[in-house]
Amino acid sequence: KKKMKKYIYILFLFFAQILFGQVVQLVDSKTKEIVSFSKIPSLPVGAKIDNIIYASKNGTIYKRVFASAVDARWFGASSENVDNLVPIQNAINTGFDVYLGNKNDRYKISGSLNVKSNQKIYADGAKLQQMAVSVPVFDVVNKSNIEIKGISFLGKGNDYTFTSSSLSVGISAYGVDGLKVE
């Protein structure tokens, strides 16, 4: 009964924000989904209006409402036969955790994805296919507190040797402090 009251209260707050202009509904330009944005007083330092995470409408600034991670598809990542290095890297560059999709998603990339410290990159079986020869999928060199979970790596290269310095590995992790891969 206590949980039900909590959910009713959360729904009440959400609808009150919509009624009083605190939340707006906008169409995502990449996924074509209707997305909620919540009013914020100002842009965080270093942030910009990108109409993905931050949007502006009639002079008011809004931040996309999302649970815990950005979805690479919001930035244009696609399972089509295209290079997804830039859209996925743009998702990573937000500094938020990044979700790459499910087992039906397969993203081709042509370089290494540079993960930030204190970041989680995860999927429910999505595949990252490296198209460049002898280039790791992820670069976490000298970073800390990184988690990579639920992703299949497909590489390209034939110089693999059983050492940490081979470039034909999924993750380049020299000097990393706290790397968890599942």
C-alpha cells in the first residue's frame, strides 16, 4: 500500500509539471519517439543545446528525462551498414552511462571508442564490429572505474598475441584502475 501511494505521488508530480509547463513533449529527431524534457534553470557548464539531451523552447531550457543512461540511438547509431563511431562516441562524450541496445543491434565502427572515467557502457547482447585492422573497440587507457557489460566484440586483425599490448583486442586497458567486463 505504501508503494502504491509513492507511485501515485510520482504520477501526480509528473502531471503537475506538465500542467505548469515544467515538462514538455518533443519528437526525437533520430528515433522519432515522443520524449519528455524537464525544465532546468540553466545549462550545466560545458553543455550545449543539442536537442538530444538539452533542448530550448521559447527561450526556456529543458533536459531530457531519462532513467540512468543515454541510448546511442538518440545520437544516430544504427544497425544499418554504416560507420557508427561518431554517434556512439558522441553518446559516450556526454559523460552519462551509455546503452547500446539488444541482441538485434550490430554497430560497425572504424576506430576506438574512448570511454570516460566513471562510466558504464552496456547492452543486452548488442554487437560492436571493429572495421579497422588491429584497432581495439574500446580505449580505457589510464581511466578509472569503467564497466563494460553485455556487449559482443567482433574484431578485425591477425596480429593477436596473448599479451596486453596486442592491438587486436576488444579493450585497450593499459594503466586502467577498476575495469569490470562482463
